[in-house]
Amino acid sequence: MRLKGAVVVITGASSGIGEAAALAFARRRANLVLGARRVDALNAVAQKCRDKGAPEVTVRRLDVSQRVEARAFVAAALRDHERIDVLVNNAGLGWMGRMHEMPEDKIDELIATNVKGVIATTQAAMPSMVQRRRGVIINVASVLGFRAAPYSAVYSATKHAVVGFSHALRGELSGTGVKVCVVYPASTETGFFAETEAPIGPQYPAWWVANAMAEPVFGGLLDHALGEARRMKSPHVGASPPPADERA
């Protein structure tokens, strides 16, 4: 995909991997729509992106754990730009400790942010992408998405969910022109661990992860094959719905 002039929407863009991703796309002259809860930090990132060459940068306060906000964020990007070329689902929270001591509100918060937020923004962006037969959805998971870690049970579970969601969606969208990518960062040098505990093993810079997002990535052959098999077995599953004005 040609990134110069592309419309790139990023959640959790106020710091860490989200900030690094915004800067990486800015250097490639993409137009950016950035969302996060911390507006002051987000505005600072936006200015850095303009300095790096992004033609247009829009900032919106966003809490992806709130479904209405997540869908409105995507709707505003479509209203302003009439398309989304790349959606980066990066917003996420962590918690570390003994499972039986984890507060219920933290469990709900992690699931709402890390899983439901990804689903909400993706659902909102997909129809436009499918209609245009082009677009890329990048979901930031974690190495814990395929190898869970003790004392991070719920966080690991949410990242497993993101991985499963992404692979299933990749197969579902095969042949539509819309690509789904998953990023599996290990311990990254961000403020994430300030809210948990010190990481085990080496840490990687956020820019290294971000640069992987800004390169073209294509869907896996296995996911494509599974999607084709499911459509052949149940043709009605993959059928496109009629236009809204033709539905009963």
C-alpha cells in the first residue's frame, strides 16, 4: 500500500507504541487521525507528527472501552476523510498480580479496552473498507497472545482474544482486498510497565515495533484457506448483505 497521502487511524496514540507508530506513518507522509484518553500528550504527539511530515493530523479524545466513543471516533475519521486506509488498534491496558487479588473493576476494564475496544473500532471501519475493496487493519497483540505469563492471567487472556479475533477475521476478509495484520511485541520500552512490574528479559524500543507496522504485510495463507473453505461449505455466511434501502 502506498502510504503517502493515506489515511491512518491510530488508537492509544499518546505514548509508547502508538506514538512511535504515528511518527513512523508521519515520516511516510500519511494523514493521521490520533485517539487517546490523554489529550495533552496526544497534542504533543500530533505536533511531532506534523514536524515529521504528516500533511494532516487530527486529534480526538478517545476511550475505546466505551463502545459509543470507539464507534464515534471511527465515524468522525470517515466523515472528515471519506475513507480509512489503515486502522491501528493499539490502545491497551495491563495489570500484574495474583489472579485472586485482581479487582473486578480492573478485570472489566481490561476486557473492555483490550478486546471490546478492538472489536468496536474494527466493526465501525470494516464496511467502508470492504466497499472500497482495500484497507489494512493492524491489531497490536503481544507475545503473551500465544504464550501466557503467570501473574498476567487476564491480560494474557485478552491478548489471546485479539490474536484469535484477528486470525478469524483475516480468513473472513480474504478476497475482499482488506488485510488484517497482528503485531506481537515482546517487552517494549514504554510507560506500560510503570503500571505493572518490571519486565522479564530484554526490552525493545517502541520505534522498532512501529516500523514493522508501517511496512506492507499480507494475510496468512492458512487463514485465507480457512475462509475459502467456510464460504464453500456455507455460502450464505460469506454473502454480502443487500444495501440498506433494499432490506426488509
